[in-house]
Amino acid sequence: MSAREQILGRIRSALGPDRDRAVEVPRGYRRGLYAAGELADVFAERVADYRATVTRVGPGDVAAAVEAAVTARNVRRLAVAPGLDRTWWPASCGCAVDQPPLSTAELDAVDGALTGAALGIAETGTIVLDGSAVCGRRALTLIPDYHLCLVRLDQVVGGVPEAIAALDPGRPLTFVSGPSATSDIELDRVEGVHGPRTLDVLLITD
């Protein structure tokens, strides 16, 4: 008998005769952390904790806010998710829609990416991208050094359990909490290593 068989045999013996019985796992995760009126404030505060900027804009001011954001970041060329409302594209810089997909070299040459989001999570200050036409494919937001993301207030949920329940697990989900950052053994923070160095969020309110 191999060591593997011995270990598995001991596990079966310890589990006893009910080892094959299906066990119901409780899923009573906490929900409803915040009232609807609190979501915008909590989300904005938590996103800002990650060194990202959050600007609240009305539905009619999105285009102007996008224009102001790319101008402030000195963006001259922007890669855009193919499903994003074209009226929101900035006129002050060149926009390249990621359809057909831009090459890695082309994405590396732009100054930033403009996308929407699938969800926002207030409790953790997280933006979720799901690879849809509005969010764009994963490479679109990982290669450029700057990411400008548009999140509607009605997309913001209180906590992670609510987000997981609302998301499609079959999609390529990316959870973004602030700009890309890592630290070495000396705890020196380095940004932009495996994703955008700068993240701006436009929160579109009612």
C-alpha cells in the first residue's frame, strides 16, 4: 500500500460510515450592510483609500467629466471598451476602440484605457470587470498605465456576497481594488507592476 492510500484510508476511517453523505453548507452570508443612501459615500471613501480618485457626476455630465479626467492626466491616446457609449468618448484625444482587439504593442502605446464596469462593491472599494463589451477584455485594463472607469450608482452593491450573487461565474471576472500595487520584502510599495499605475473612477449618480 502506498503512502497516499494509507493517508486516504485513515481519512475514510475517521469520517466513518457517513462519509459519502452530502453535507449542506450554510450560505447565510451577511447582506444589507448599508442603506441605499449610504452606498455612494461608502464606495467613494473605500475606493479613495486605495489611492484612486473618485468623482461623482450626473448622467448628463459624463462626457465633460471624461474630458476633464483625460486632460488632467495628459492623455493623448485612449483605448476604449467596444461597448461603451460613444457620446462619452473624449474629443481632446485619439480614441482607439478595442474591436477588433488591439495588439499588445498597440495597448502598450496608448496612454490609458476607458471602460465601464460590471459592479462596484462599497464595503471593499472594489470594481468588478466581467469581460463584457462595456468592460472590455482583461488585457485592455492591465496593459495601459492609466484606467478611467465609469461606474453607475445602481451598479454598486454593499458587500462581496451581494456581488457574487449578482455576477455570472462563467465570465472572466477581474476584481480591481485601486491601482496595481505590490511591495518587496522591505515593504517598499511599487505601483504599476502588473496593471495600471493610476485609476480614476467616475461614479455616475442618479
